[in-house]
Amino acid sequence: MNVVRSRILALLACGALVSCQQSASTTDSGRADLEARLKSAEAQVAALSERVEALTPELAVLMAQVQIQHAKLYYAGHARNWELAAYSLHEINEALQAVQVFNDQFEDFPTPLSEVVPSLVGPPLGEIHGAIRAQDGARFDAAFKSLTAACNSCHAMLKHSFIRVREPSAGEFTNQSFAPP
């Protein structure tokens, strides 16, 4: 969150400085105007930071999104609906990117998630992408098993091995057809 706050502060400060440079002279009143604008910018940053923090998705919410898309990716891949599989893969990637942006520091784990996640799940996600592009069912099946194992490795590394992901075993999304159109 500090990154977002820093960026907001920098943007507001730059705007205030440009505005002051255009209108302020080197007089005391010009300096007072600049100080007032900077204080206003700092107050705006504080207010925006609170709003951004309130809107920041929790890690558990983002990981629930990954879990849903993991299951949908499985069903779409097994139905050989490559377009839907590509969509689910895209959604997984988006959620994992959000994890890295909004929850980069995980509890007391020393390594940022922006380093852990790509190193563990990046290769199997790339394999799944290749299998989808090639429309290769056997390659997809193997890559999906690898992705599931990588997810569990990540959980274990973060001392959350009590969270175990697996391939779906029954139709969990009965309100969606996974067959190709």
C-alpha cells in the first residue's frame, strides 16, 4: 500500500509544484502559497490512501477467485473448450497479479509474493497457455497437474499447507456449460 500512497503523493506534489511555479513568485506570499498547496496535497494523499486501503482486496478474496478459476480452467480444459480455458487462465493471471500488487508482503514471510508467485506458478501457467494455444489435451492435463502441485508448494512455503488444492472431482458449477459452443 505504501507504493500506492507514494505514487499518489508524488503526482499531487508534482501538480502542486507545477501550478505554483506557474503562478508564484519568489516572494513570501509565493512561498506561503506553495506551502499551503503542499499541505493540501498531503491531506488529499492521506484521504486517498484511506480510500484505497479500504478498497484493497484481501488476499483470501483474491485466492478464492483463483480457486474458482482453477476449477473452471479444469472443466473447460477437460471439455476441450479452448476459448473458455483461455479465458479462465486469463482470470487466474489477473487475480495473481492483483495478489502481487495489493498483498505483496505476506504476514512475516521475508520474500515478497511478487517473487514467490511467478517463480512457483509461472512455469505451469506458461505450459497451460501453450497447451491451450496448441489445443493439446494431453499436454493440458499434464500442465494442470503441475499447476495444482505448484499451488500446494506455494501454500506450503508460506506455512499454509493446510490449504490444499486439488483437481475437481465433481461438477461444482452446474449452472455453466463447459462444452465448446
